[in-house]
Amino acid sequence: MELSEADRAIRRFINEQPLYAPFVIRPEGVGGNPPDRPRMPASILRHCQRCDSGSAWVLAFPTNEDRKQNNRFTDEIASYICGHCGKETLTLWFVHEAHEHNERKRPIAWAFTKIGQNPSPQRLMDRDLAEALGGEIAKLYRKGLTSIAHGFGIGAQAYFRRVLEESCNVILEMFAQEAKAAGDLDAETRIRDAMTNRQMDERLKEAARALPSSLRPGNANPLKFLYDHYSRGIHRMEESDCLDAAQRLDWAMTYIFKGWRQQMQEARAFREVISEDPYAEE
Ligand SMILES: [Zn+2]
């Protein structure tokens, strides 16, 4: 069954939304009628730490029987259990309120806010990333993750900007080395030149421009992504925009140190095999 936009949104709320940050959902009404308030779905997809699998989790509370009681507990608590191991659970405490009404004063959008979650919504810092950044920067990074988990957008964005400032040259060095390994010495020189720029945003911008297409998996430029979200600044941004920018910086940095690096290592290994291939035609 195809999930509607609202179905996907409520799943994103359950899996990804930090605490205390309102999450607005606008379901489609059926047949011209105003929509019903979204309910917690009967199942969600989620990664299980315990059995290390991405599996369907089923709603354990409230059951249909519980819902008949129709009290605030059945309406503001939801508990899911991993369908694979049957042991790991996720419990949310949340509130909801009408966020927008139509001209007949019927609600058409709702704001859901998590007020508690067990286990905590805090993402653990990736181990490879922590090692690559080093102890002091990793400490700042974890503070950023704690701020995200508690919905402190401005604080989180400030931490991630600091992390990026402190680790910029570690990141650019990695890209310069990959450019060299790919035989693109011109790109390597340009990235190294960018590293000497005193302006942090200029450093990222120049290095992003110098990044050859061989280092852009799927034609995505990871340095430009970092630049875009770093340079959004924090001064004129709303709390929720800061939260969004911080989450994207976290995602991008984790991706660069895990996914991107791995793809580049595989590409390098592939190039080596090809260059040693005795059957290759000149
Ligand atoms: Zn499990």
C-alpha cells in the first residue's frame, strides 16, 4: 500500500523528531471533507539496535482495546516493539494541538510535540567520525547531538558550526588526498590553496569549487552541502530552521566520514585493479 504524505510525516515524527520541537502535519481530507487528526500508525519501519536489523515495529500501546477507553493516555502515549526480536521497544510521550483551521473552523493541520522518549532520541556519534575528529572536537559534536535531541536548534547549530570550524582542515585534507589518489593534482593543489584561506566560509566555498566530478558520488558535492548549511548562519534564523540546519550538518559530516570515504576507497581499489589488468587494451 502506498503511504500518503501524512503517513510518511507521522513516521518521520516518530523516528526522527527531537523533543520539544513542534512537528506540523497536514493530512489530506477525503472527498472534500476536512481531514481527521493523524493517529499513531499500527506499524513503522525502524532500525533495531538490539538485533541490528531494519524491521517493522508494531504498535503495542495503545491497542484497539486500549483505545476504546479514549483517555489522554491512549491519546498521548505510543509504544512500539521490534517485530524481529520482539524485545526492543520505543515509547513516546507527546501532545498535539490543532495548528490551522479552515474557514468553518474545523482543524486541518495539527502540531505534534514529543515531550518524552525512551530510549532517548539522542543519536550516538559515529565511532569512525569521533576517531577522525579527535577527542576535543568529538566532545563538541556530542554536545551538538544532545542539543538536537532536546530541540535546542540555535544551540545545536552553534555547536555544529564550531565543529566544522575546528575540523575544516581535517575534512579538506581528506579530500585533497583523495584528489591526489585519483591523479587529479590540479584539484589537489586548489583544495590545498583553499585550506590556507583565513575565512572559514571562503575555505569551504573554494574547496567545493575545486572538487572534481570523480569525487562527487551521484554528482553530489559534499563540500558545497557543508558550505551551504554553514553559511546559513544563526543570527537571522528561527529555532526550527537552526534545528534543521544542525541536523543536516550532522548528517553530512557522518556521511562524509562513513559513506563518502568508503565509496572513494572502493573507487580507488577499482582503479588499481583496472590499471594492473593484463588483458586491458592499450
Ligand atoms: Zn529487534
